[in-house]
Amino acid sequence: MLPLDKLPLVYLARHGETPWSLTGQHTGLSDIALTENGEEQARKLGERLKGLEFARVFSSPLQRAKRTGELAGFGAQIEVLDDLSEWHYGAFEGVTTRDILKTRPDFFPFRDGFPEGESVAEIGARADLVVMRIREAEQGSGRKNILVFSHGHMLRFVAASFLKLPSPEARIFNLATASVSILGYDHNLMEPVIKLWNDTSHLA
């Protein structure tokens, strides 16, 4: 059993601002670039993470996440995981929640999934695969901290999976752009917990 100060931590970093995050449009597999402010957010994120060492750094293949990781100073370490891509929004790609509710007033994504896109079960299964990779990377003696660059919805599902919650419970883990969250353990590796959630203090 690892001593408490050697239990690994998993840092989750959401990508910086994009034009569609500003307008509230669902941005799934569309490969949208960061805004200038989003790039600056990524650099500030790098300052927040400066001095920390990570055994592995994983990123979504989409440029808004990968570029955030590069600007934060982790480009040389990044390993792209396709499973870290954002939720596939299907027919609702590029559409705001406000506009969706005009035609589907009872729409709830964490129950309904997205038409012509991914169901809750499907994105939850991808999150489970990501957590499996994280668990594998944590193996071995000593502290093996992990850093993950991904998206607002995907990281919520990763958190739910890591904490052994049903996939629909991802709904409770809201995330701002360029935020940092930390998952870890309480007494042992069988007790996953939240250490920090949705910290944006570095952007002030």
C-alpha cells in the first residue's frame, strides 16, 4: 500500500476559450481553434501547473485541447488519445442549448444523448477506457501524477467514471474553460475522491 503522500493525482484541464464556447454553441467533433484570449488562458494554465511533474500527459486529438496543452508547456509530453474527444453532438453540433429547447423543451442530454450523435452510454464507455489508461499509467511505486487535456463534457464523464458513478451523474461536474480540477484518493486506491474542482483562480 502506498503512503498517503504518495497516492497519485489526476489533473484535468479543460481547453481554453473558442469562438463557439463564447456563443454557447455545442462544439463536439468540429475542430475549432482557440481565440486569442483562449491562447492566453492556456498560457496562464501553464503558469498554474508550472513546477509540477507528470508521469504521463494525455490529450484529445482536437486542436483546441492539444493546443492548450502545448501552450501550457507540455507539448513534448503529450500523448493523443482519440477517446478523449468531445461528445459527438450529431444533429445538434454548432447549435445552442437555447435553440435546442425551442423544438425540444424537455431535452436533457445526460438522459437523452444526442440525435445522430453519441448516447450517454457511448460517451460513458469512452470515459471508462480513458480511466483504464489512467489507472495503467498510475501503476508502479511512488507518485505517478497524470495530466489530461480535454473538453467540458468529456472531462465530466471521465470524472464520473473515475469516481465510480453512473455515467448520467456526469451532469453534476460543471467546468469552465481553462479550468483545473484534481482527482485523487483518500486512504487508498480503492477510495477515489475529488481533491479540487473547476479552479479558475489562475485566470484572474
